[in-house]
Amino acid sequence: MLLDTLFFLLNLLDVYAAPQQVVLQAPALTKPRKLHGRFLHITDMHPDPFYRPKTAEKTSCHRKKGKKKKNDSGFYGEPYSDCDSPFRLTNFTLDFLEKKWASEIDFVIWTGDNARHDNDRKLPRTPVEIYDLNRAVAAKMNSVFTSRGIPVIPSLGNNDVWPHNIMIPGPNSITNEFSSIWKTFIPFPHLQIFQRGAYYAVEVIPDSLAVISLNTMYFYDSNKAVGGCMFKERDDAGNLQFDWLEVQLKGFRSRGMQVWLSGHVPPSPGNYFPECYVRYVELALRFQDTIVGHLFGHMNADHFFFLEANDLDFFEPVSVKGNAELFHTLISDFSAMPKAKDLSLDDYVVINVSPSVVPNPYLPSFRVFSYNTTGSVRALKDRKHGHHHGNSKDKEKQCKLDTYRETWRCQLNETWHSDPEGPARTNRLWTPLGYAQYYIPHLEEANKTHKPSFKLEYSTYVPAALEGKNGFHPVPPKNLPSNLKHRHTPYGLEDLTVGSWVALAKQISSSKKLGSFFKTYMYMS
């Protein structure tokens, strides 16, 4: 009864929430918003209406066990556990963002998983519950952000569908339901395509900067209801989405715009169907001069990795699914990168994976990026001339074989566009400058009288930048600790261009101290 009442009240809030994001559909008719040069990335909230304090982790923090068993789940959530978030935690997080950040950011990238995991056999999930949980969180996001004119760009997570991990090609009940739940977030011109595939684009800064929300369910290799982007299956849901994405990127590029790609499941050999992975890598590299960054969630572990041109060669990259091996795999990959004289930045794209709000398996967190809002747009005519990815003799030989002839590796021969002077490669207008990551340490100590507290875990900036070098504060001083320590600025990056990430990866792999920082932040311990 209490749960039904909660959903009823939240649904009312949804009805009376802010109007649809029409400001982005008719920029000529509206006054341009003042830009703060910052945006929020938040992911994997996993609210659980059945969470109860002082219950057992073995029951997903739903019930008590015998007297000899541990019944110690926290009031605001259980850190380093398999339990999901109480509404108390998700509401506290969004209330904190409303108080401290809503007046400081330009848009919100929100990458999915707004329902609990299906890990309690005594309380199986239902489609109604999943939609109600998503509706509740969407209502709160509307209240905190959209009502202030801040665009919110959500993506579908693998736990936002029923059955878990399974989504058939659209239109279907899922796309229809989320068309309603996210009606304030999806620009009207994209509504029809969203109802087909649950992907869309939003011009967060009209005619300048866009965010594309991908439906990674159609690339995710755990979804056995789709074909996996096989070349011969041109009507496969994944292929149709990539065809649409290619059209979007060509259109934005021709208009001189920059784009963030966002989604739930990050593109890796361990997550995507092989042919879907090839298509993502090829598009990411082909439009390196247009895509300013890639943001994902799902993994619940803070890290970054690279897509490389040699991923399109004929060999099977190492597949890693578990976080236990993730750190060592990344260090190995970073160590294997070529020396500077042998490395072409045209051949690299960085993928950023943010940790989760849910304290499963680590601690609640979110990330605020800053980006350059000064300078002029680089004209299309001034960009570097396109180039082809070199076809080796080995590849030509392989592509003559029946096994490989009709694969995407052998069919993708479009001109690639990279630009050493573009925003992804050098600090100019729309270049990402860095991010600050916040988390709740000692979550287990919070109770009815002692609320939790978000703290700055670390940032990517040099200390001088946080002090307001050049008159810009990437993090508002009110949101910084009074005493900045080295652990708050371990990486010291001037910006988040491809070259900065490559240099950081090499430093992490060669420095035990920096590698230790990287591992500590990845696992929040």
C-alpha cells in the first residue's frame, strides 16, 4: 500500500512537471541560455522500493535472516554489497544535486538503470514495477533539472527492460512506455524514431553541441532477441541504429557541430556483439573530428579505455566481463600502446565509464564535467583532409575468403575524418576540460540523525585550474573542500583531449604511484 501511494504521488509530480524540452526545437524563438561550461553525468541509480535497513545482504537487503546471520544493512544503503539503493539514497542524491549543482550546469547525461536488479527470487521484478520505478526517477529529474530549463538526456539500461537484458526490435511495449515516461526529455522531431528503437538526439546548445542517446540493448551481447549487427542482416535492430547514427553524425558534421555519444553499456569486446563492436569502432574513428566524447555506465567501476584502429584488423581482442580482472587488463593495454613516435592520435578514441549511484559494489557517486565555451567554431573547410584506414595485404587476403567477405570489417571503406585542431584533439571551443567526481565515503555510518555527505573524491584538473586560472572555475569554489590535497588532483590534466588521455594511460602503466591512484578510484577503496 505504501509503495502504491509513493508511485501515485510521484506520477502526479510527473503530470505537473516541467514542459517538454521544446526550447531546443526552436532556438531562433528563444533567448539563448547562459552557459556555465559544465554538465552532469549520472548513472545506475537502481532504486529498490523493497530495501529495508537492518536486513541481510543475502536477501538483497529485503528481509532479516536468523539471529546468527548478519542483519546490518544501512539506513541509506549498504556499501560494497550486492544490494540496491533505497529511495532514501536516490532522493538524497538528487536533492543534493538540486541544492549544489542545478544552478551550475548546462545539461545532464543520464545513462540508465533506474530499476532494481532481479536478484531476489522471492520478489521477482515485473514490467509494471520497472516502469513505475523509471517513472518515479524521471519525475524527480524533471523537478530538479528540466523545470529549470536544463536539458536531460536519458538512455535505456539493461535493467530498465523485462525480461532482464532482453529487448526485441521495436516498435514494442518498451519503446511505447518510455515514449510516455520520457516525454519531457525527447524532442518531438525524434519521437517517431524513438518509438522504433529508443534512440534519439538532443541539441543541448542549438546549432553547436548535441548529445546522442544510444540504445545499447541492440548492441549488447546478452540480448539474445537481436541478430548482433551481422552484415547480411541489414534490418537487424543494431544495424538500423548504426545506419541512423551515421546519418546523424554526417548531418551534425556538415553543420559544424560537436557531439557527445552516450549510452548505458560501453562499447567493448566483452559487452558488444563482435559485428556491433566493429561498427561502433569504425564510426567513432571515422567521425573523430565531430565526436567530442563517449560517456557510458553499466560497469559500476570508474575507468577509461580506448578504441583503436587495429580493433578493425583480423584478430579477436581479449574479452573481459568481470571487474576483478578489469584493472590488470587495462594496465596491460596501456602498457602495450606504441611509443609516441609510432603512435597516430587519428587512430584512437577514448571511452569514459562513470561509476554508479547505487552502492553495488562500491560507493554512491556522480561526475561533473567542464568544457570550453570560448573561441570560435572550426569551419569544415579548415579541417584536416579525410583519410582511409590502411588496408594491409593480410586484410585484402582475408576479405577474399567466404568466412570474412561479408563482414563489416571488409565492407567499411568510408573516408575517415580526424582533425588535430578539432575539439577532441586540441583545447578550443567545446573541448572537454576535465571532471570532478563526488562520492559518499562511510555510507554505512549514516542514519536517521546523521545524514550522509557527498565529498570530492578526485578530479582530473591541475591544482591551478581549480583555483580559477583564466577566470574560469571548472568546479565552483563552494563545491570544493577547504583544503585541497594531492589526492584531489592526482592526474593534473590540462584537458580531456585524446592526446591527454593517451599520455595519462602511459603514465598510469609506468608509475606505481599513479597506477595505485587509478586502482583506488576504480574500486573506491
